[in-house]
Amino acid sequence: MDQREEFVRLALAPGANRSELCRRFGISRDKGYKWLKRYRGEGRAGLADRSRRPHASPRQSDEATEAEVLRIRAGSNDAWGGRKIAKVMARTGARRVPAPSTITAILRRHGRLERGESKHPGPFQRFERAAPNELWQMDFKGHFPMLQGRCHPLTVLDDHSRYALGVEACDNEQDGTVRARLVTLFRRYGLPFAMLMDNGAPWGDAGGQPFTLFTAWLMRLGIRVTHGRPYHPQTQGKDERFHRTLKAEVLERNSFRDLAACQRAFDAWRQVYNHQRPHEALGLEPPGTRYRLSPRSFQETLPAIEYGPGDVVRKVDRAGLISFKNRPWRIGKAFRGQPVALRQTSDDGLFSAHYCTQQIAKIDLRSETLACGFVDIANAMPTTPQAPQHPQNSN
């Protein structure tokens, strides 16, 4: 049901390529159009196997209004406030939608609002990418115990729309695990133009090198890789705030037997977050209203590495070195066996080193120094400023 609902919501978006969407979801066009027809006529209930659940109760009274407020609040695991609940009631066609302050009073009267919950510390400035898939943020939420083992939640968020592309229940934080989960997301949503991560494993190198086999793989796919500044989690503020929401609405109020139980809970909540839950930073619209599939399809076979005719191409040896101008330069073991391109800059004696389409180092022949690293995230891509918002309401 969750996957069917996500399919129809993406298919109903303006300009959606429904044939491509059917291919990415692994269904026939006939089945895809059948779900769209049922959804238009019956809503979510039409996506079930001929289920005919009623969409709303015909009774409308003060008691019914309070009951609806409490029901929505309970459905959010007691996490949504007056503005979100009012938006949900208006969206579902309720005859009477109380003011957010009235809903807050209802919650407080029934003991469903914690002391100080509606307060906020003040406004701040937020920035976002101009379009979906320009930048994805990715991180691990702190792992927690289950009855069987521990769960390491991997989250992937679109910077522009806040669309939760993946909330994955993993049993470790290793390269192979993350890569397999990302391939699934790439096949469904397409490739982003850039990805932002912190400096932890597997996308960060504890030995001080800025590159890993994992980030080299992303660059090979044509994805620009950026890291946040060390000890500055606010660089990934959207994903950090998303983790707070995940904790409040899922993790704090549930216990899980195993990874399969975690994933079922994550999948169900992700649909609510993307398509039902009002988002303060999006004018109380859910992220699904702003997200669109990426135009860049995932290729199962890695593309060939090609450089320009004016580039000086060198192959990285087993020790992570290249030879240039009669001396070795340490590019990084992540690129062992791979070709890199050296390009003369506008400064005499200064060369930039590139792997695929991304600059990975600078070689200064004048001082005989090499600087490896990623371009600062602030300069990686233009951003769109938004009006001041309240921190704890940003999700």
C-alpha cells in the first residue's frame, strides 16, 4: 500500500513521466494506470485489493471535532501541534477546522500537550537548493538496541523539498551496506547532482584522507561529493532536524524486535512524512508536493572515464601515488588503478587534479606542495534563501 501510494503521488505530479515511473517501480503500464484510476476515484482506499473503507464520518459536532483533533494527534505519536493538525483537517475536507490556538487548547485540556511544547527560541535564516535532486543529504542516525541486535538508521533527504528518499534499517555502517541501499534509491528516484555527508565512515576516512572507495564510486557515477565542516553538524541541518523528527515520532514510542520490524515502521512513517505531515519550512505543505524524480537515470554499468585532449592523464598506483614532473604526488588510495587528469590553472605552476568530473586536489610546483580535499559546501552549488523560521519547527 505504501509503495502504491508513493507511485500515484509521484505520477500525479506535474510533468511526471509515467512510463519511466512504471519502469522504476517495476510494474506494467496497465497496472500503473489502474492504480491511478482507482486513486482518483477512491483515494488511498482504492489502492487496496478492492477495499471500500469510508473516507470520512458524516457526523459533525463539537465532540466529533475534538475527537478528530485527538485522533490526528495520536496518529503522529503525540508529536504534531496546532498548526499541523489544522492543516491536516483542512486538507481532508473537515467541515469545521478550529484555529491552531483552539486546537492547542483542546490538546492541553485533554493532557496531550507537554509543558512548554509550543514555545520556540526565535527566528533564524534557512537556505535550500533551488530544485529537487540538486543536493541530497545523507547520514546515519545514532544506532539503538533491538530485541535482536542493533539498528543503524540510514537517512537520505532531498535538500530542496525535504523529501525523505530513504529511511533504511541497517545492521552496520559499512561501505557495502550503504552502497546497496543507495543503488535501490538511485534506481527508483534517479541520480542527484550532488550529495552532502559528514566526515564519518564509510564516506569519511579516519586516517585523514578526504576520499574513500565509497566517495570515489559516487564520483564515478557523476555525483558531486561534498563534506560538512568537521564538528559543524549544522552544515547538514535539514538531515539533523529530520533525525529529531524520526526520534520523536517513531523511535521514542516504539520498541522493535529486529531489523524487519524497524523497516516496516520506517516505511510506514516515511509515507506519512512525505505525503501527509505538514512541514513548517514548506508553508505547511508536505515534502511530496515539491519533489520530482531526477532526470538522471541510474546506469547499472559504471560509465567509462574520459578526459579532455588537453589534460595530462596519470594512473594512480597501489600506494595512491602519481608521477608528475619527475616526482611522486599522493592522490589517495581510494583512486588506486584509476586515471586522474591534471590541468594547468591560470596561476603559473599550479595544477588542479580531477577524478571524473570532480576536482580532488591541487598541485603547486612552486612550493612543491599538494592539497587534497573537497570543495567547500558553501561554494559547491547556489542556494536559495528563505524567510526566517523557527528551529524546532523546521521539520
